[in-house]
Amino acid sequence: MSAPRLIMFDMDGTLIDSGAIIAEHMAAAFVSHGLDAPTRDKTNTIIGLSLELAVQNLAQCDAETALTLAETYRGHYRAMLAAGERHEPLYAGALDALVRLRAHEASLLGIATGKGLSGVHRILALHDLADHFVTLQTPDHNPSKPHPGMILRACSETGIDPDRTVMIGDTVFDMELGRAAGARTIGVTWGYHDRVALEESGAEIIVHDYADLDAAIEKVLS
């Protein structure tokens, strides 16, 4: 049997395509408080951070104002969910990749995301994915990315060393998280940060399609 390995996935921009919804509600929150709405491109730069930190970076405001903006953002998001009008789709190939990787005898799968834990549970239930993951790491019980805490906690929970762990994500925060924790890193280009940014922040391999992910994992963990 192969040595155990831990495969950690980012969520927004890696498993689910949530950028348009995030940008929409971020703009609504800012406008509600008399601020200029951030552009979609600007909002893309902070996806992956914990919500309060993301808002603070976008608004260039103090922590108290960021908390207020974040709660307004959550209110807009909750209203959307209550109306049942929209949801965040999985990227093409994501489900098949998760099924393949979960079936690998040595693989354990986890989540490391800036999304809150209640949101993670909602997404996993929406797409019937809860059984695929053995560890869920969020800002509810960790510092925001790129602090290494999410991966180090996942490694502690699973008993797998960081050097047998790979972080898969679409943002520089994912790559910096992986590098800071001593894990391997794979950047994906279907999300919100571009290839150059991923490479400069420490991605060991870049993949452009979920079909190529298995081989990339084998390569970085060989």
C-alpha cells in the first residue's frame, strides 16, 4: 500500500464557481454603507481570505468598519439563500476528480477555505460531497490564509505529515498557505488568480483541467 497522503482543496474558485455571487454581494454591502462598489476584478483579488480580512483589504478600512461591512455582506448572502434563487455550481470535472481521488487507497481529502464552516457544510450538502472529506478547515477555528494553521491542523487531525500533503487552489493565498505549512502546492487556472501570480507565490505545478489533477498529485508527492 502507498504511504498515506492528504489532499487539501480550496473551495471558492477551485471546487465551486462562486466569484460572481461574491462580487455581487460585496458590491451591495459597500453601496449599503455609502462606499463605491469594488469591481469584479478587484473582488477577485481577495477571494480566499476570511471575510473580515477580505473586506478590510478591499475597503482599506479599520477593523470595526470591516466587521460592519462583513455582517451586511452576510445579510445579502442569507437573503439570496432564503429566496432559493441561485447557488454555487461545481466546476466541470470536480466531482469526477473527487470520486477518483477518494477511491485511491492512500488518499484522505480535506478542505481549507476562507468560507465559514456553515457555508462549507451548505455547499457540501448541496452537491452531496460531505462523505468525501475527512477534515474541514475554515476561519472559524484557524487564522485566515495564508497563515499555515489550516493545513497544520488538518495534518494533526489526520496524522499525515505536511510533506505528504498537497494544497490545491486557485489563489496566491492557497499557494502561500501550502508553502508556509511545508506542504506541496498545485495551482489551478480556472479560478480567480492568474497563472503568473500562482507561480510567483509558490505553485509547484499548474493544471488547467481537472482531468490533469491526478497526475499532478502523483508528481508532487512522488
